Amino acid sequence: MALQKSKTLENGVSGNYWKLTFVGINVANGAITVNADLALFVSSAYKDTYPLALKKSFRFPCVGADINGDLREWAYGKIKLAGEPDLDGATDV
């Protein structure tokens, strides 16, 4: 699972494959937070190599009942609703 949307970096390099590179749960003072990093890769053919020099970090507060099933799928869904301009209109791949 990943998101697809083209992005050209300031150095002229382009990528179109956004993949979660980290998902973690933090529990502190009774609050649950999901932290997620999404990195840009050249394409799906390069998804298992090093990402380009662009990473987006997200934090989502939640309650345990919000997360049932695949945590990565949950994180992708939250990221798509987060209003990040670089991901507006991204498609699931």
C-alpha cells in the first residue's frame, strides 16, 4: 500500500510514490498518539531503495478503538485526510 502523486523537488528530481517509512504508537499520560513518516520515492520500481530527500511527518491523536486492523492502512487513511498540499488528490496504489 502507498500513495501516488507526482512531486518535483527544488533540485529538479521528480518522484511519484509516497510510502510509509515509519509508524509508531506513543502512549503518554493516558493519551494515544500515532506518529507516521511518509517518504517520496522515484516510483514504485524504486520503493525498496532509498527515498528522495523529502519526508513528511504526521501525528494523529486517537483512542484505542479508532485503530482496528492494519495500523499502516489506518495511517494512510488519516494522512489522506490531513490536508497536506503535496498529497492532495493522491491515489492509493
